[in-house]
Amino acid sequence: MLRNETRRLQSNMRRYTGEDTSSIPFEELDEVEQELERSVIKVRDRKVTKQSRNGEKKYALHFFEVNSCDMNS
């Protein structure tokens, strides 16, 4: 039972990586493509969010450093 599940998962991974698409019907290939496109959008959104948060942190750190230097003068 575990071997069958492992084989099924490996087969799915080959499909998603494009290694074994010869036996997939066109309709299923279209579904896989759409799913991958949605995944790419999610990854890009997360990347932008992290970049934005990182930029905000850098700005806050710079603002704190500049203000603390002014206070010490």
C-alpha cells in the first residue's frame, strides 16, 4: 500500500516537472498548466510581500540610526 502511494506520488512529480507528459491527456495538461500558473502567482505575491516588509524594516532601522545620531550630537 505504501509502495503504491510512493509510485503514485513519484508519477505526479514527474508530470509536474515535465519529465513524463506523454501519457497525459490534453485536458489534464491544461489543468496542470493552470495550476502551475496559479502557484507562480502565489510565489511572486509572497516574494513581493517579503521584499516590502524587508524594505520597511531597513527604512525603520535607518530612520532610528539617523535620529539616534542627531540626539547624541
